[in-house]
Amino acid sequence: MNPSAILATRLERQFLSSPSIETPASVVAHICAMQAQDFAGAKWSLGMRCKNLTDDGVEKLLEKREIIRISNLRGTLHFVHPQDVRWMATLVTPRVKIQGGSQWKKLGLDADSFSKVYKIFRQVLKNGEALSRNELKTILDKKRIDTSDHRMNQFLTMGGLEQVICCGPRRGKEFTYVLLDEWLPQIPYQLSHGPLTELAIRYLKSRGPATPEDFSWWCGFPVTACRRAFEEAGSAFESFSSGEKTYYLTPGETAVRPDTKVRLLSGFDEYHISYADRSMVADGVPAGVLSPPNGILPNLVISKGKIVGTWRREIRKNGVEMVYIPFEGISIGEERLVTAANRYGKFMGLPAAWVS
């Protein structure tokens, strides 16, 4: 495969070339974990991959517990299928603890600190109670538990990874947290391989072709461990060389070249964020665009599988105002932009139009 075919196959496997006719929950299971720190962006990322799914529809899926928003890979919030929540958390939590050790030491946190917080969470959230971050913070403050300097972030993140809490129903625009065991009863899930190898197979099924280094970035495990997982998968993977790298993928759908559709991705969409090496998709992106000082990636405009600009939007009472910021020397055509905006407007349930 050449770079064009690699991008085309990734688009195909991520349901970006053709939205899936399966249920949104099945799409989340296929993707395995969809970054959802940016909630609005994550809803659109799922909406792009599903036929006729709307922003309100994603909210209902979360309310019905068909998908779960919880801390997962790399200690960040993700959409995860209910069957995958616990085995994935069990796999990744020890690694996140290792990576977070130095920060916890600076903050004066240890295992006992977290245990005390979890005990309080279990007390105040029992019997179906749902509380906001600020409400939980106030409770901890009254218990004389220090929540300053990112400590509250750590308590909520690790509370999800330790399978104590997850995101619950929204209260208006406010997010709440609930006890995981009350929100999501145990669901048996039989792994076909060791957990990291299982995760590697799921990763390449939805994101291949990719390298062990890409998988390492995505899952947070060392490259050596990821290479072993690829080896243990054996015949589950195919491989080929392109340039100086060896790429892997599971048998299945491939494509020759990306289509010419314009796609409006959120900044943290899995098509971009899932790989350590993003040079193929980001070839030609001006310096600094994908490494902003605040760490908040801009929404991305994709054409022929590559980033060709950024976009932003403002939700108004009667519609969505959208702004396209093209890169110098790139033109993708007004008609394709209008088509992309219309699809976003349909997802939001509002007319959408580009403005100067």
C-alpha cells in the first residue's frame, strides 16, 4: 500500500467513507474507545460514523446506557461500549498509575488518598444519586480533603479507571457522576486473547493500517509491549512495508485512494488522534496548528484523507454559523463545503451555513 491507500483504508475502516448502517452502540464497539473529553466534538465524531444519528440522539444513547462516557485510555474520557468498560479499565489502569506516579507525588497523593475519596463517592452517590463535579468537590472540601491544584481532576479520572464512577445523566448543561456498578451492571465479555493483544486486534480492525508505535501512543503501553501483542496476534494480522515502516492490519476492507468528500472532523477525532505518526494526514499543515499552547486542537477539515484547513462554529437560535479557515494555496470547492455543512446542520437539527 502507498500512503494514499493507507489513508483511504483508514477512512473506510473508521466508517468515515461510508457511515455504518449498524447501531451507534455497535459503531462504538467497533471503534473500541472514542475520545470524549470534548463532549460536543465526541458526539459529532460518533454522528459522522452513523446513518441518521443526531446530536440529541447521542444524548439519548448515553441516557439509555447504550454507550458509556468514562475515563479510559491515557486517563482521558472516552465513549466506550458497555461490554468493554470493565476489561479495558482493568487493563489500562495499572499503566495510568505508573504514568501518573510523579504527579501524584508532587500533589501529595497516594493509594490511601484515593481510597478515602472513593469511600465518600460511594456514600454520597448510592441509591442512584447523580452529582456534579462542583457538588462532589464541595463534599470533599467539607471533609477536609484537598481538591486544589488538579487534585479533583485526579480523583474523578482515577475514580473512573478504578471502576467506582462514570458520567451519568446530564442536568441541563451540567455533567453529573454516578456509581458505575449502579449505572451499569456487570456484563460478561469473553476475551479471545490476552487483554493487550485483544485491544491490539480491535485497534487494527478499526484503525489499520498502523504500526506498533501508533498503537503504543493510543493505548499508553510501551512500544515493546505493543510489539509483543502484535506478535501474539499471529495470523490475525497482515503486514506490508511502505517507506521505511512496516504496517499492520486485520484482514478485511481496503481501499485504493481516498474519495474527494470534504469531512468536518472534531479536533480530537480518532481518525487523527489515534496515531503517533500523523505525517500522512497532516502533510502540509502549517507549523503550530496541531500543537496549540493550550493543547486544545482545532476542528479539522479533511479532503482526500488529508487535513486542508480548520473550522469553527457558533450555535445560534435559528441556525449554525460556520467559519472555514483554509491553509494557504489550498482550494476544495464551495459545493463540497456546502455539502459538509449541510450534513453537520442535519446532525445538529439546525440549518448550517458558512459565513465570512
